Amino acid sequence: MKLWIKVLILLSLVCNFTPYHQIAEAEQMSAQKKKGKKVPQEVQDGLARVISVNPELAALALESTDFWEGSGYYGPDLWKFSFVDPKEREDSHVYAEVELDSKSGRLFEFEIVNVLPEPTKPPSDDTAKRVANSFLAGVWGDYANHYRLREIEVVTSEYDVEVERPVKTMVTYEFFIQGIQVERFDIQVTVDGNGRVIELRNDAILSPDPSQFPDPHRALSSSKANEIYKRLLDMSLAYTWQKEEDDQNGQPILIFAPRFYNGAIDAFSGELSNEVDSWIDQKPQLVSIQSQGIPLIAKSRKEAEKLVTKEFGVSLKGFRYVRDSYVDDDEEEDPYISYHWKSASKSKKQVFVTLIAERKTGRVVEYEYMDGTTFPKQKISFQKAQQKALNILTRYVDKETDELLLTYSRSPFAEEDYPDWIDPKPQTQYPDFMNYSFRFHDLYQGIEVGYSSYFVKINPETGKLSSLEMENESLNDLPKPDGVITVDEAAESYAQANPLQLVYQWPRYYDQVRPSPILVFVPKYYESSWVDPFTGKYKKKE
């Protein structure tokens, strides 16, 4: 992340008020003299428009003019003008800041403080809307027509602190090009009880020109995009655990779950875009096993040490046992007991071993072997690691189990798919993240049981087990999948309740900004949701 770099000048003025046109001339001369940076005519004209619609600003004195180099994270290159009270009354705290886009000269952000007496109440919604609309039309002209009112809200808290006596109202607008919303380009105009605009805040990363946006008339039809959407949803039956507010234990329910939750479909090619983050589950893979059903039980520290050596091949000779005194927030007995061992301090390599079991039954639910800060190298293939993970589970899953569903797999050595405009940054890595990872789920009548799973990590250098999580649960009393709707019906129900919408997005990656915006289809709601397989109704997590 880059910080803005202040690169130009501070312009000092005499205490007495100087007319704006004289200040502008003095500022230009000073800029050329000190940095060779001249305020563009477009920026001067933009500042004049702001002053013309704000009489209080015209009464202040220009204190400084600065050029701020923007970044993709914070915004565009800006000219920033700071104003103060020319009479310099002690403790008056009167000031104003005007930020203008360096290329177009359009107002980007604005704030004016303590110029008028503090009002006693906020403006009415009608007044706030009228004043905000008039302000935007005055500073932007026709460009203001790209903004549509979203909401009007009295400001009742600031900086997470409740306001004792609200005196201002925020008017929020969304940005549209050719009738299509540009996401995350909203603005907020604050109007106080005096009926004056005191602040403009901009969520955008730049002040765009309408000509930069791709032509929406070349986009896929809504019906075509919807067909692509339903294929991406790839709805499938799954059991999940539903916990009601008044039910501590909860119950299993059957749902139709989508694989595609959010992301963007390119409006022209119909492909899932790699320009923005997308959340789409991996395609599950059915695997057959011949389980041995070996129980993993450790009812004491001594049994835990024997199990670690016998089943996982780790000798704890020379290791120091680390006591765990963890108690949960409710000060009730933790249902799990943890055993931890650490290699001797003089060892060449620091190794940590953990085993977690159910306190009452001794059933092992997690094992972990972590060898300090060593970053493993890739010496075994991803495919071989996957087979090793499956072989490990074959030993320990219930003997009645003959199939598992591989729902997630990850290689730390896989290359990310970046678009051409991105120069990837080195990602912070930790040794534990450098393992091959695999998640398997139990099946009931061929249906994934989402809350009963196994997570395995394999060291890519040694091929040994790094971590095993046995999160399997009883498969009794699951609802029967009788009388459920079809996959196509589930997809249609989901797509109708959470339809696609055509939007513009301007992707960014850290401080890198795509040269131009993109036009994409995205789901209307980003939420955890599913379809009831018996009623066909769309459901969402509240």
C-alpha cells in the first residue's frame, strides 16, 4: 500500500484577506518558482466554481496550495487548496479544504468547518436534497447528472460516537454511466441545519470521464447472461447444520447449495472474470476407499504420546510437554483436551506437536506437526500428496464408509491467474501455508454432509502428514431426500431471487488501477444463501 506523497508547495499569505484572483496569480508564480509545477487552468476554473456556489468559502483566505500524487488505493492526483479565517480569531478553528482532480479540474472532495453558527437541528430531508442537488449542479454542471440519489439520513454518530444533538444530514448518491451503476463510486454530501453544504466525500478511486466506459450496447443479453449464471451456480444437494437461536444443539437440514456465490461475469465474453475476486467452490470429486476404521483414542497424556508415536511416526523422546490451562469464555469445562509438546531448545530445528481429543470420549479430533519456521520445498507432486492424504483417511474413517467427497484441494505452488495490467506483489507466506491441503466430506445417500469433514495437510518436501482434522459427525437422523425439486428448478429459483445485474467496476490491485473500467454481470446480493429443496424457496442467513 502506498501513501500519498506531498510533492509541491506551501504558500504563505499575509494576514489580511486577498481577493481570490490575486491569490491564484501569486500561487501560480510561487509554484513555478519553487517546483516548476503550475496549477492547470482547468483546476483554477474548478476552484472558481466551488467558490461561486459557497459564499462562506469566498470570505476565507487561501493558506496553501499543494499537489498530491494519488495512488490506486487512495484516489487520483489532486490539487489541494486550504483556506483559513483571514481575521485569525484565536481558537476560531475556521478552515476549509478543496480537493480538485488534477486532470479535469472537477471537485473531488470538500470540507468547510465552523464558518457559520452551529445550528440547533438538522435540515429537513427536502431541504437537504435540494441544497445537495444545487451544490453538485453548481460545481459540476452536467456531470452532476451522472449521480442518482440513494438515501437521505440524519447524522446520528461520528467516528463511532453517538451525537447528542444531531444537526446535519448526509445525502448519498450513486454514480451511473448510460444508466448503469459504477460500483463503489458513491459520494456523500453533508448539509447542516443552516442549509449549507459543509462536506463532500468521494468513495471513488478517481474522477472518471464518461468516454472511458465500454459501450453497454455490445453486452450479452440478460437472458444469455442468466443461462451462464445458472450453469455457474451448479446447484447441488447438501446437508448442513442449522442452529436456531433457541436451540443450542440445532439440527441437520437438506439444502440446494450454489457453487458460485459472488464474482463477475464478463458482459461481452460470458466468461468468469479474473479482473476481480470471485468465490466459486471447486468441483467436488467422488473417491472410493476401503476403510480400515482404526480408532484414534487418547484418554490421557500417556495414551496421547503412544498414539503420536505409533500412528503418526513421531518420536517424542527429548520433547518437553507444554501444559494447556485453557478455559472457555463461559468458564465451563472445555469439551476438548489439548496435548502439546515442544522439541528441546538446543535442537537444530524447533518442532511443535499437538493432539486434541474429546475430553469425555478421548476421540482424537486434531493432530498437528509443525517444524518451526522452515519453508518446505516441492519434492513430491500434488497428485502424490493427494493419494497420501487419502491413504491416511483410509486408516481412520469409519469402517462403514466406502466413499468420500473431495471438496477442496490446494497447492501452495500453483500460480495465480492475474490479468495483464497487474504486476503481482510477493505474498507473505508462512510455513504452515506451504503445505498441500485437502478437505473431504462424508456422504449420506450420495449427498454431501457439509458439517462432517476431514482436513489433511501434507508436507510437500517430506510427504509426511502435517495436520489431520477429524470433524466427522454422526450421520443418523438426517432428513430423507424424498420429494425434492430438480437441479434446474433450484437454479431457476435461486437466479430469480438473487438475479444478475449489469454494472461497471473499476478493478484495482493494491495501488495498481486497471487502465479502464470493465462491464460485468454480478449477483445482486452478496450473501450466504441457498434453496429449500422441498419448497423451492430462496433462503438466506440472517
